[in-house]
Amino acid sequence: MTDSATTEYADAVAAYLKDRADADAEIRAADTAYRDESSKLADAVAAARTSRDEANRSSVSAATLVAETDKAVAILWRALGDFVGHRRTGPTPSAGEPDPEPDAERVRTRLERSGRLLALARQGELPIEAPRHTEATAAGIGAATGALAVAIALGVLRADDTAVRQALAALTLFLGIATGPIVLGVWLSWQYRVRPRPGQTLACVGAAVAAVCALAGFFLRGL
């Protein structure tokens, strides 16, 4: 074999080996890419399944929350109608715009608070303050009950000024003072669905005491 043929043979072998190495490298690269893509695809499938399961659970939870809310609202609306009259409330209102991000705990908390407010309203008390002018009205109620007690006591003593009637007249005066807060409580419950606050009670009792002392001293001193 001549030197030229030997050189050509060596070059051919080298070219063959290079092509084979390049082919092996391409095969390895393709295999690696295939494995990477397969792993990514498996991860994407797993993520999609997880999202689907979460969506299914959210759908079930949302349906359960809607059913609970509808039932609770219907019960509260009927109870409100029993309290204020079904003519005022009318039929149960339809659902409004859906909340784009509903919070089950927030919805249940609102329903529970509505139930507590309705229970308080039935008892004649709401967690609100009555208008400021109610203190003046409370004083007026106390003065009126005190004046009425003096008038009754005056009638009792004029009929017969005996020891028994004097005791009855004194009791009437005390009852007149004590009746003021009761009348105030009934009025506030009927008008504002609240119970008397300490300031209103003090205004009522103070006015009743003042009215009893002033009127009794004026009308009963000569009896």
C-alpha cells in the first residue's frame, strides 16, 4: 500500500470515527431531551390533575356553602317576618351578585351575627345607641310618672287622711319613681329596639325624684 493510499485510509477511518462520535453525541442529546420533556410532561400532567382535584373540592365546598347560606337566609327571613310582620319583609330576596372570592368563614360569620342581632331584637335590645334626644325624653318620662304618682297620692289623701292612706300615698310616690325606668325601657324597646343605657336611666330617675319632691312639697304640704 502506497503512502497516499495509507493516508486516505487513515483519513477515512478518522472521518468515520468522527461521524460516529457526532452521531453518538446527537443520540445522547436526543435521549436527554426526550427524558427532560417526558419529565416535564409528567409534571404538567400531575399539576393538572392536582388543579382538577382542587377545583372539584372547591366546587363541592361552594355548592355546600350556597346550600347552607340559602337555608340560613330563608330561616332568618322567616324569623324576621315573624318579628316585624311578613307584609314588611315580603318574600325571601333572591341572591345578589356572586362574590368573586367567596370566604366561607366570612359568610358563616355574617349569618351568625345576623342571627344574634335578630335574637337581640326579639329581646328588645340591639348593639346600637339610641339618638341623643332620648335622654331628654327619658327625663320627660320620669317627670310624667313622678307627677302622676303625686296626683294619685293626692287623691288617696284627700279621700281619707288616715295612717293607712298616708302609707299608701307614700308607697305610691316610691312606685311612681320606680315606674319611670320601666316605662322608659318599654318605650325604647318599641321605638328603637334598644334597652335603656345608664345615662338615660339616671335622667329618668332624677327627673322622677325631682318631680315627686317638687310637686309633693307643693300639693301635699297642707294635707
